[in-house]
Amino acid sequence: MTQDRKSFLKLIGISSLSLLISYLGFKKYQKTKTIQVPGKISGGNFNAGHRLLKKNIQSPTKEVSIDTVIVGGGIAGLSAGWFFNKKNYSDFILFELDSDVGGNSKSGENTISKYPFGAHYVPLPGTEAKYVREFFEDIGIITGYQNKLPVYNEYYLCADPHERLYFQGNWQEGLIPVRGIQPEEKKQYNEFFSLIDMLKNKKGNDGKYAFVIPMEFSSRDPEFLKLDRISMFEFMKSMGWNSTHLNWYVDYCCRDDFGTPMKEVSAWAGLHYFSSRASRAFNADPQTVLTWPEGNGFLVNKMKEILKTKIQTESLVYHIEVDNQKQYQIDIFNSKYNSFVRYKANHLIYAAPRFTAKHIIKDFNESLTLDSRRTPWMVANITLKQKPRGNGVTLAWDNVSFYSRSLGYIVANHQDLTTHRNECVITYYLPLDEQDPQSARKMAQERTYEEWLSIILPDLENIHPGIIQDLLYIDLWIWGHGMVSPGINFLWSKNRRKLLQNFQGIEFAHSEMSGISIFEEAQYRGCEAAKKILRKV
């Protein structure tokens, strides 16, 4: 989330002493005494995916005809199905490799709370995000309009307090370090946020806003697009912003939204993160976000409910080709029933990650494959006897340590209206971005549950001494391929534009086509692909 500028200016206006403290930072391989905490490691369906790579498959024994097939049950695939349903088109089926749909918006649940395994909020959608607004109207997130501004169901608006930062031994409001910050740094803070305020309303020579969600509606003015050719780190340097604390904050935001440090994120993407979130609402501040205990799993479950008769999980699509009748032959292995089936379809939406296409689609043009970083992640949902304590401001929805390589944690049941509940679930995020993705992926798959605890627990103990005594259960999720990162000279390059092309009539849909892995982009790609199919029906 971006810092509320008014709150920030209020905070830096107070006088505070500059404290000298010892470095309590998180060390990646720091060990702690053996703690017995019940838990498990989960993740994607590695076995089925590796079966594809090893070609450990058979010929189909059954054939089924259908008009349209959707491959992939992430947000893009589900959104394509939602759009079909909205337009009263029903002759389709969606195949998902895992035991449940949702992609990086999957979620879990225990007796205390629902909780996310990945994406956990959506900013207030602007007018350009028309599909998001339509969907939110359909499921009651937007309850109406006043003065042409959307009215949101207040239960879904993030409850106060939103954010806090562990800095110099205390918790402070907001994520920008404020204690003991020198005048020169405060000046740079103000310059940075003033630029962001300006860019939120800045238009290019083509009359379009500079930074918009979905990103395809952003201005194509070369003055803005040239920012894609340098890193966010280089941009900050060019502006003379060398404040350690400001650069920490910007780097944190890049790692949080893209899984990659700002040295590897394009300046266009970095500025888009801050400047594209400028939507107005009748009953909410523009910086407020929409969130649920299960994160974006709430949205997944709403789409599942709509598409419950159209989804087939545990289904590995292992071969696609076009036959002599110009139909698609889509071969499926269903691991639940150990069956091999061939579907014959007139239309096809490929909403799985693009790097899988070369293994599945016969004669696939590899120039249409994404060449970008996909950082692995570890997410830990930690059930506690009581809510974390600490000096300074009270527990917030989003809680971050200045000294950690993790991105901190959110409180999954922050929205909980139950009174006098002590137990809680915190969702802890760690992008594995300190080495190349392939090495990090291998390491993540080999690391044991106990080895993960040796990373998580010291980090939490640094900011919440004694928290280990409150542990009840830890549910780990490993994202081997994580999400696409908008690297330097990618978002507005010819290479990304190639991803928008179809292949043998196959329409593609995935957030990686935008190069930004957020709900709005995935939904846009899914709806646009479905719209193209409906023009052919």
C-alpha cells in the first residue's frame, strides 16, 4: 500500500530524538533453538506439472466435444468464465491443474479465521477498470453510486489502523520511517510525494493519464514511456533522492508488489505503483483498499460459485493441437480419476502461465513466450493464541519491520467483528529475491518445514519478543514461480506486445501479458479474451 501523504506530513512534523540502536535485522539463515510447532508445507501441484515435463502420459481413451475450453483457473481464466456467464454463453469448460482454482489468490481456513496464501487486497478501482467495477457490483462490493462515485460495502473497506512500521525499537504509524529523520531527508520525502501527487493527475500529449489500471489505458506519450528503459533505482538517483529511508520505502514497495528489488524494476512500473491508485469513492479515502480475511480468495470464491458447473480441477492439459477440421484437440489427464480425455473445441483461451505453452501447444511459436523474472515466494499463515504485542502504535492490518528481508505480515482477521477474540492468524510474506529465481526455486523446494521455521521465528521474535510462546500452528505455502516482475525495458517493449498476439486462433489471458501481477490486470486480460471469443461464436 502507498503511504497516506496527509498522515505522513503529520508524523514528520513532530519533534523526535534520533535513537542509536544495535542492528536487530533479520539474517537469512539465522538459527534458533528447536521449537515444536504443528504445521505443514503446501504449494502448487508439482507432481502433475513435472509429469508434463517428463512426458509421463498416455493417449486419451475418451473424446468429448464442447464449443470453448479455458485452460487455467487463475484470476484470468475465472474472469473469462465470469464474462461468458454474464453474456449468457454457457458452452464452455475450465480446466485447472491444482485441486482448487485461484492461482496466486488461493486461500485457506482454520477455526480462527480464513487467510490468504497470496494476493490479499484490491485498491479502489478507477473508471478505466470497468470490468472490476461490474464484477464488484454483481457481488455486492459496490452497493450503489452517489454523486457518480461508487459506494462500497463498508465491511470490505480495510479497517483502521491500516499500516505500521517497526523502526528504532518502536512501532510507528505508516510505512515511511519518521523517527529521527533529518531535515534533508524530510525534504526528499516531500519532493517524492509531491511528484506522485502531480503524476496522479498528469496527462500525456494523447490526452490519456500517465499511469492507469489496467495499464493498457495509460498514456503512450514518449515522455512517460522512456521511464521503462531505466530502473526505479536509477530514477531515484537521477532525482537526487539519496535518502536511505526513502529508498528503503520505495524498494520495499517494489518487492511487495513485484517480488523484485527496485534495481530490477523499471521506473515506469515503480511510478505506476504509486501514481495509478487515484480512484475516488463516496464513502472512502482514495488510499483505502478492499480486503477480506481470505484476501483475494474472497473474489475467487465468488467466481467459483458462479462457475461451479463449469470448473474441472486436478486436470492437467498436456497436449493441444489443431486438427484438419480446424478444431482444437485438447488432451487432459485428470489425476482424481486417473483418466485421459480428449476435448474437441472450436475456441480456446489459454490462461495458464505463458512459459508452460511451449510444453503443451504443438509447434508453439516461442517468440510469444515471456522472458521475464518470476520470483519464488514463501507465505506463512501463523495462528497465535493472542494478537502480537509491541511498543508504540497499536496492531495494524499491515505490519512491517524496517530491519527484515520479509515484507512483514498482515492480520488476516483484522476485519473480524467478533468481540473479545484473542486468537488471530497473521500472514507473513517473504519473496525469495536474493538470488536468481531458478536457484531460489530449487532451494525453496528442498527446504524442510523446520528450516523455514529457523527463518521465520527469529524474524518475528526480533519485533515481538516472546511471540514463540503464542504459536499454535503454521501453514506454509511455497510459490515456485511466483508472479511476473516488470523488469527494465519490458512493459512497453516489442517483446511484451508479442504476448498480446494469438497463436493459431488461441486467445491468451494472463496478468503476465500486462507484466504486472495484480487482480485488475488478470481480470482485464481474461475478460478481453472472452470478448474476442464471443465475437467468433
